[in-house]
Amino acid sequence: MAQVRLTYPEIKRRGAEVWQITPTPAAQAALYARRFDLPFPYLCDADRATHRRYGLGSKGVLASLKAGLESLPGMLAGSVKGEQPSPVPYMSGGLGSGAMEQGMFLVGRDGRVHFRHIADIHAHIPSNDTLLGALDALSSPSSPP
Amino acid sequence: MPDVPRIPAHPIEVGAIAPDFSLPSAQGGVLTLTAALQHGPVLLWFAPGMV
């Protein structure tokens, strides 16, 4: 979130919005919203239906387990420090059970996808320059598609 | 017959119509993509959570 947060003012200046869509249950997300300054809308897709409608699927049991194990220390540390809610709700369905493909889709006012980036679990998101470039291309008169 | 959303086998491509949806926001309320697009482009970031 930190990277996108940094460039969020520039995204807003271009008349666009960012929605972070997560599998986080609504009750857990509400805790985040109360505890943290979430810069942009943080949406809850707990049943992953919207993920699936965009063609983002589960990465499989092994990849999910790996992602869960990688994120667990940080979640536990944050919980102990009181910086994050308990990770128990995540773990109740099986460690890493919710790991999905990640992606970014830039949707123009015409309702079409003008840019997309599909990432593996915990893979990097596009650079801020890439994101702003996609937005600039969208506002240009000769913008595809 | 209810309109059942099509589930694509692969992530939707550039140029495709973005599927509409409504989701609850952690900050309150429910946001709908088509309504937001009236005001400007939207960057949808499908992320694992607090990253």
C-alpha cells in the first residue's frame, strides 16, 4: 500500500481513483479502517466473487501455504504490538487459504480496461511511473483501445 | 432467468469491458464501479490485504 499511497495524490490530480480490493472480511476491514489511515477505498471481496469475475483465480494450495507462511510473522508481530488485529480470522480457514492472483486493472470512463498488470503472490506491482503513464495515456486523445 | 456473471478462465484483457460490481468499503458504504466511472477512471488493485 505504501507505494501506491505515495503516488495517490498524482493519481487524484489526474481525475482518477484507486480501489484496493481484498479478500478481507468486512469486520476485519472495519478494524483496519478504524486503526489505520487508509488513503483510498478498501473494498471487501470476502467470497472472491469479484476476483473471479476479473479472471483472478486461486494460486493453488502450495502457493497459498507459502504466502500464508511468509505473511504470518509480520501479522503476528503486528498483532502483538497492537498495530494489527489478530490474524486468527485469516487462519481459521486454513493458513493461506485465501491466496489469490493479484492484479491491477485501469478502467476508463468508457468502462473498458486500458491497462492491466497481473502479479504472482507478493510480486511487485508496477512502478508509480508506469501507473501514471497509463493514466496519462488514457487522457490522451489517441488513447487505445 | 437470473443473469449469472460469466467467469473468465484468464484475467480479462486490455480492451475488454470491465465487469461491473458493488462491494462494501471498509470506510463505510457500498461502492459500485459504473457509478464511480461517471466521475473518472478507476484503478482496481486486487491485493491480498494490508500490504
